[in-house]
Amino acid sequence: VKDVLLEDLAAQLAAARTAASAAEERSRGLQSARAEASAGADELATARETVTAQETALRRLEEALESEVEARRAAEREASEAREGVAKRDGMLSFVSKEVESVKSLFA
């Protein structure tokens, strides 16, 4: 009877050691998964910060582009007005030149 009890206790002890070993292995696996999850969370936070910075830069660039487009349109309007002014002056100079030549021909 004593031997049977010892064998049963030895079997229970072996089963307990196996269960403890499996529990330790699961614990290590969980710790590894926790570390990977933490690293993934850090990477996610970094990626979000990067996206936020890029969105801010994109907004600034879009605003700068809009400002440049408006400046270009204003410059084109000014250039058009300047061309019209030059054309009017050229027309007046041409008219005055013709009149001067007409007057010269009268006195010649």
C-alpha cells in the first residue's frame, strides 16, 4: 500500500512539474507577446505622430500654393494692364508722330 501511495505521489509530482513547466512556458510566451505589443504600440504612436506632422506640412504647402496662385493671378492682371497702357501710349505716339509729319509736310 505504501509503495502504491509513493508511486501515485511520484506520478502526481511529475504531472505537477510538467504543468508548472508548461505554465512557465506560457508565461514566457505571454511576456514576449506583451513586449511585442508594447513595441507595436510604440511604432503606432510614432506613425501617428509622423502622419500628423505630414498633414500639418501638407496644409502649410497647400496654403503656400494658394497664396502663390493668387500672387500669380495678380501679376498676370498687372502685366495685362501694363501691356494695355503701353499699347495706348504707342497708339498716341504713333498718332502724334503722324501729326508731326503732317505738319512738317505743310511747312516743307
